[in-house]
Amino acid sequence: MKKPITVLAEGLGHPEGPDVLPDGRVVFANTYASEIGVWDPKRGKGTYAFTGGGPNAAVLGSNGWVYSTQCPTVGKWVAPERRPPSIQRSSPTGKVEIVATEADGIRFNAPNDLTFGPDGRLYFTDSGDWDAVAKPDPGYIVAIETDGTAHILEELAPVYPNGIVAEPDGSIVWVESYTLNVVRRRPDGSKTVIHTLPGGHIPDGFKIDANGNFWITTFGSGGVDVIAKDGTPIDFLETGGVMLNCVFGGTSLYLCDFGTTDTGDATPMFGRLVRVDVGVAGMPQFRGAIG
């Protein structure tokens, strides 16, 4: 499948984890700029809030604040103004607060992607360091209650859990960048690998469409893998670029494109926010708020 691509913003630094605001603006983590960036249909790109550190994903809460992961370990890049690995939230006025830095007494290492569930809890992946050889960090799936208490749902091997979504029945689904697996955790705690992506399709972020299918951005593949709820492959959306994460807005899929495969010492500001009309709407995202 190949669709026309519209470039909305360029010159971004490791853009990740977008979400669509009610007024049509798109927020995203602009990691190398240490900010939650925003694209406005009338004004173009700008800053929603300066978070410091390395924000890695953003999701709108029901209270109007944008919740984000703070992941200081982004390859060899080091943020000029460090922040602790944490979950942050940013108000519409740009005020930034830290929501949580640990779960069950274990301090976060590298929070990556996040989603609200139908129960109002905030779920996120703590990936650990990308360098599994020098730093074989375990991965975690963490849930934050509405009162701010954080709990570890799953401790994983060094598999680099990355993108995460919630399904209507309360199941949580995440992708693992090292194993290429798509894993579902049901409300009773049982886990199933529902799909393993092809070699070279390193999963990063993903969302669910109105039919329950998963649209998975895969680093290095030049596109998006589409698989059914049961894991059956459906299609592959050719986009080019290095797609890191996505979100639906109507029948449009907004994608964060890293713009380069250079993950060395440089801080490449080649990232883009692009839009593709894929002809299917997304499943409405769940919203919540941490007290």
C-alpha cells in the first residue's frame, strides 16, 4: 500500500509519540529540543512546553494536560538540561510537573511510550538503555493509578519494550524492539505473543484503528506494518523515511519521521511530522488524569 504523504513540519529532532488535540493541533515529543512540540494547522510548528531532558512520547489527558515520558537515554545523545527518568505532564500554559519517578520502590530507567487505558490508569513502557550489550537492562510495563501510585505490572528480560496501546477489554499490547514481538497482556495477567514482525522491521510505536487493527511504525523498514487483532498480517504502508510513532486523526495517520538512520554522536535535526490519509479512522483513544 502506498499513499500520498503531506509534510507538515521539518527540522525536528527525534520526533516521537504524537497525539491530536481537540482543536486540531498535533503535539509530539521533540526529543533533541527537550520539548513537547506542537504543529498548528494555521501557524506551523512551535513549542507546547519545554520539559528539559529527553521527552519521548506524549498523550493528552482528560484534564487538558499533556502527559509525557522522560527518557534521558536516547542513544549517545545527552540532554543539555538533564531531568530524571519520569512521567511528566505539561499544562496548556506550558507549566511542567513531574508525576512519578518510581514504581514499587524501583526508580525508572528510561520511560518510552505511554497510553491511558479504559480504567483511567496510565500505562507505559520502561525500555532500559538501548545498548543491550553494555547495559542489559530489564524492561518494565508500569501502570500509574489515578491517585499517582505507580506499580510494575511486568518485569521483562532486556527486550526493549517500546510502543504500547490499550484495547477496549482492558488488555495492554506492546511491541519489543529486540525480539520484534507484539505481546498482549490480558486483564487477568496472561500474556501471548500475537505476532513477530519480519526481520529488519524493528517496531517502535503504534496505534489501533477503528477495526481493531494495529498500525506499527517500524524503524528501518521505510513504512508501517498493519496487522489484525489476532496478529495476522494485513498490509504494509510504504512511507519511506524512518517512522518512529503515529496517531490517528480522523482518517489521517500522523507520523513522526526521524529522517535519518544516524544514531551516532550527532544531534540530527532532520525529523519531520507527516500526514497520510489511510482511509480508515483510528479507534478513539482512552483518556484519563493523574490526581
